[in-house]
Amino acid sequence: GVEASGGVRARAWQAAAGQQQAASGSVVAASELEHGKLRLASSKVRGRLVAFMAWWRR
């Protein structure tokens, strides 16, 4: 009962953690690319990243 549901939850958490790493990695890469190429204001890039993290944590 408890052990089984805990295993399922752990697997789901691992999958979510993997997705978060992949997503945050691509977001950081995109932000760095934009910052280097377009010289965007760092606050603009940071604001988008914070908004993304806030959305992901819901």
C-alpha cells in the first residue's frame, strides 16, 4: 500500500525532475544566446526565467 504508492510518487518525481532539468537547460541556453546576440537587458532575461520557474512550480 504505502510502499507501492511511495514508489510511484518517487518515479513521478524523478521524471518531473528530469523534465525540469531539460527545460531549464534549454531556457538558460536560449537566454544566453539572446543575451549574446541581441544584448538584451539582463533584467528582461531574468524576469522571463523567474516567470518560467514560477509557472513550473505551480
